[in-house]
Amino acid sequence: MPHYPAAATQRSRVRVPLRFHDGYSVDAELVTFHGLTDGREHVAMVLGDPAGATPLVRLHSECLTGDAFGSARCDCGPQLREAVERIAERGGVLLYLRQEGRGIGLYNKLDAYALQDEGLDTYAANTALGLPEDARDYTAAAQMLTALGITELDLLSNNPDKADQLRALGVDVQLRVPTGVFTTAHNVLYLRAKVLQTQHTLPLAELTAG
């Protein structure tokens, strides 16, 4: 039996023009919520017209280093930029979830980076700190989608766990649509670990350290 989370409600909606460093621009509607199960300030970014065809949705976990600072150690910033444009073209929602470092927080993530510099992969570094490999729970995301009136969707993600959790929470994920592949000299081992450890949909043969 699926577990259906408690209801959340929309708190506010506000139009925000988005402007990216490469010149791309789009208007979004940001939505905040009451009653989210984890008490965090997650935000939904409504783009295009999600009321048309099956909406395209991305669950994007906050990454200060990648999203704001342009860190090349991950692919989060390019994924965010790509997702906004793809969702705006089709119509859908990007859920910006306050789950830094796969849920372990910013300081712990930076501690894990130091261990990665010593040779551990991203998951082993977390466990060496006594933390879960991935602490993220998507119950709040399911609440947000329900509050927005979205019960079925196509999920823009390489991560099968996101689709599995949403389905277990009663959300009809029809398709999982892979994101692009954004490799740098600094993140290729990180991306390989995602494929090998958590079966992310990425072309393993292309993820070789140069």
C-alpha cells in the first residue's frame, strides 16, 4: 500500500523573472507552502503551462556550491540551468528542495569533499563521517505536488530513487526523463560513483578521468 503524506497547502505565489549568466531568461512563479512534513522552506518554481500535457517535473536538491558558486565538483548548476529551460518549454514545475549535500548539510558536505580529496568516493566519504550515503526523503516533495494539483508527471532525473520514492508516496510518475551529462575534470569520478553506487542514468563509458 502506498503511503500518502498529510496534506500541505499553498502559502503564497509570486512572479519572479529569472536571468542566467549565459543570457537565458524566463519568468517563473514561485510558490511557498504551509504544512510541509519536514518544516523546511522548500519552493516550487512553476514554469510554462503545467496544465497542458503531462507536466515535466524536477526535484532539485539545493547545492550552494554548484547552483550559486559554479563549483565544477558536481553537475548541479548545469542541471538546474538545463531543467529550467526544458520545463519552461514544455510546462511543469521545478521543486527546489533544501537538501544540501544529499541531505547532510553544507558543512558536512564540505567535510566529505576533504575526504574525497584523500581518495574516497562521494558515498564512502559520507559513511566515513558517520552519515547516510543519501539522507533525502521526498515526502515534502509529494506534498508540494499534491498542493499544486499535480498527481501525474514525467520526472526529469537520472536518479531512480526519486521516482521510486514518489511512486511509494502515491504520485504517478509516468516516465523518468534523463538530464544532460555535464562532465568536468573535477566531477567525473563523482558522476561515475553515482552510476556504480546508485544506478543513475548516465553513460558510464563516457565517464573516464582525463
